[in-house]
Amino acid sequence: MSSERRFRLGVLGSGKGSNFVAIAEACAAGRLPAEVALVLSDVPDAGILDRARERGLRAQHLSPGSFRTRLDDAAEAAWIAALQAAQVDFVVLAGFMRILKAPLLRTFPRKIVNIHPSLLPSFPGLEAWKQALDYGVKVTGVTVHLVDHGIDTGPIIAQASVPIEDDDTPERLHARIQQVEHDLYPSALALLLAGNLEIEGRRTRRA
Ligand code: GRF
């Protein structure tokens, strides 16, 4: 058995959890020096909770409180407490549909990562693949980035492109983007966990 440190990941998601599965498989295969310590969802019947439980991982629904797009203050304190109790080193957003506020960002400085289905800074926000299709760009893609106070604005760790085909539909494009996500997220996390990422302002580079 390797003596390499295994980082503890807290994964936050609201949806079906395909990126979580890619990350959990990368951990299990030893491609990531990490284990999923806890999965939290604001949606009681989110697929991500089922995918985690199927793998014998701890998964919990926690109330988001009374806000629609964020966690309210009391809820956020409960989410932070759960992540801390699980001794999480990094927080991985995998389809988490709420904007993080200062207390969570302060608790895990530069330790919260997100994946977004476009080449940021183009098309932040919801249904980015649809935004790209409607705009008429010929290339879109995937971005893994550190989370800051803005919406999809933090320093970029990695990007990969996805060409748009003339007869694409939102569903087909999103499916191809998701395939790319499932490779990019584990490899970007590997870079971060290995400490091989220097961050200077907005710019990151491999150390
Ligand atoms: C992904 O497309 C990701 O880019 C976005 O939310 C989606 C989550 O999908 N942030 P899944 O739940 O991981 O399948």
C-alpha cells in the first residue's frame, strides 16, 4: 500500500452525479491520491446521493435553508460543520446549483473547485452549452476552476475544447461536453492535490 497522503474530498452536488462518479472512480483506481469523505446535496432525491451510497460512501441531504440560489446563514453553518466533521481537505463542486458565500470560502481558502460546461469567461451561469449553441460559436468546452465570490469567475486550473457541429442539439452537445468533463475533472484535481499548481492572481501554472 502506498504511503502517499490521501486527501479527503467533500463533494457537493444537486444533480445526477456523473462527475462525482468519474472522481470516485479515479480515487478507487489510484489516479487521484484522495478518497471521497462525504457527499452533500441540497436536493433530497438527487442522483448523486444514490451514486455515492451505491459505492458505500457517506452521502447526506442537508437543507439549503430558505434561499433559492444560495445557502442561508444557518444552513451554511451546518454545511461547514458537516464538512469539518468529515475532516475534508478539499471541497469539490459537481453540479452544485448554488452560489457559495464568504463563510464557506473562508473556511476552505483556495480549496474549493468547480467544473463549468463552457470555456470561461464565455457563457457563465446556467445551461452554458445552450448559451454557446444559441450564440453560434463553433467551439465551446469545459473549465475547471477555483471558486471565488463570483459566479464562475475563479482562477482557471484547466480547460478543454469541444467543437460544435452544424446540426447539434442542446442534448447532444451537453452529452459530448460531459464526456470531456469526466476526463478533465479528475486530471485537474490531480494537479491541484499534488501541489503542482502555482496561483498568482488570476493566473495558475504547473509548478
Ligand atoms: C456538469 O455539466 C457541470 O459542468 C455542471 O453541472 C453538471 C453536473 O453534472 N456544473 P453531473 O451531476 O456531474 O452529471
